[in-house]
Amino acid sequence: MYAENRETPSRVQATTMFAIETIGLTKDYKAGFWKTHSKRALDSVNLQVNSGEIFGLLGPNGAGKTTTLKILFRLVFPTCGTVRILGKELNDTTLHQRVGYLPEHPCFYEHLTPEELLHYTGRLFGLGKDDLRRRVTRLLEQVGLRDSRHVPLHRFSKGMVQRAGIAQALINDPEVVFLDEPMSGLDPLGRREVRDLVLQLREEKKTVFFSTHILSDAETLCDRVAILNRGQLQGCGELRQILSLGASTTELILETPRDEILEELRPLVVSMVRTGDRVCLEIGEEDNIEKVLAVSMRGKAKVVSLNPIKMSLEDYFLSKVSSAKREPVAAAGAQDA
């Protein structure tokens, strides 16, 4: 699992430059009719994202994910804490050329076509005409909008607008890409295309930081994940290590076992569920697996399957969220996902 770095921030900065780093990141919003008290949206969040990895920020609606991304792009300002991207403070304007950003709900000039939008965005970055033309053609192909390049955005579905938004986030060939709920509104084919694009970005040694509440996407893509709930960091670590924690039970399915065999097996298993002619047994202790198999074979029950049941990202996520503090800390009225 993830070992918390207890070195002082100055020493961490001196020895390691993370692609993204937050130290004690806290955000309070004024609440109430007279704005006399505060609601805490983020509470001392410490994150370190390594260069070249896909990092997922997970959490339920209202967890503080979008607030975190807005702070990283100076759309809102933290109450306290330190934030660095590529080793630089956020007020360093040279960062603008090195990062890309897709908000959760992108809003573009609707009379523009995808091609015009990308040319407009590229000119804001000062890209040359020939280089920009090549990038636009390649990106429209990557996000599946080549055949719709001349269609005005107001005629697009939400998913197609999302694809155009991903393309504009990549127009400057950024080193770090921030995606806020990038799969929002996409059909299964579109989600597959976006996943392939994110994996391609990792092959190009880019850092991808994205927020989502769709756990299957995170499980497919991420090298590491962090779980945010009610503004607090509940867990952080390598995905493969998290999922390797939970080979906790083994599932055995028997066909047409006799009742007396099931009674003999009952003390050795965690649960026993009958469905038609089959019985599913959950074996909790590893030492009991051979005993259960021996009893089953002696009773001439047909063994259909024997499978270890590993922890899923959903299991880990739910365990962290359910164990979190119950005090409301999300900002009232703040749009977050």
C-alpha cells in the first residue's frame, strides 16, 4: 500500500520533483445567508503524482474532486496549503504551455466546428500554422471526430462535445493532462476510444490526472488511485497492490450434492447458497479448501468450479467511503463530482 511520506515539504521538494504535488490542501467556502460560517470542501489533502503515470482521483458526488481540479487551474483559490505542478508554483504562467485541461462540463462557442475550435485553441497557444494543421488532423482522428470536423458544435450530442473537449485539452501537446470526468456522456464505443487515448498518452510518457466516480474506468486505466470522500483523503496507493490485498475467500460451486454432504460442509464454509441443482460455497479459511474438496469428492458431488475471490476496486472504494467520518464537509452549493 501507499506509505505516507513524513519528511518535511522542503526536503521532499529538494529530493523529488513530482508531476503534481499538494501539501495540506484545504478549501473552505463561506456558507449561510449572511456568509457567517464556513463549509470545508477539502481538508488537508496531500497528494503526490509521479511523472508518466495515470492517476485517478476517485470519490462520490460532492467528495471534492472538482474543487481539487479547479484549485490546480486557479479557477478557485485554496484557503491554505501548497500546490506544485512540474515543480512550479501555480502562479508561474509558464505552466500554461505545459498542461491541458478538460472540465467536467465543457462549454464552447457553439457556432464553431471541431476543426475551428482546435485551430482557435492552438492559436491561443501560439502554435505555427503548419504544426497546428497537423495536430488538428491527428487529434480529430484520435477522438473519432474526423467525419464531423465541419459540423457545428450545437448539433453535437453531449458525448461528441466531450470528445471535442478532450481534443482541445491535447492541442498544445501537454506534459500533464487533467481530465474531470472524461467519460461523462460517452457511449460504450466512445468510452473505449477515450480509454485507448489515455493509454496512448501514457505510452508517450505524459502524466494523466483524471477524476471519476466510474470505478471500472479507473480499474482499467490507473497506475495509482486516491479516494476522496467529504473532502478528506481516505486512501491512496498502487492499484495492483490495493487489489492484491483481498484474496480473502474462495468460491466452490458443486452440482447435485447430497443434503448430508452439505450438512457436513456447513461448519467449514462462510456461506452456502443453492440455485437450482447447484450450490455455491464461500470458503473463508485457506486451510479449509482441501477439507471441503475432500468431503465433496467423498460424497461424489460434481465440482463445477473453484475460484479465488479477489477484492475489486469497488470493494476497496466502498470500504474506505463507509469508514469515513460522517460530518458534512462539502461546500454548500458548490458543484462537484
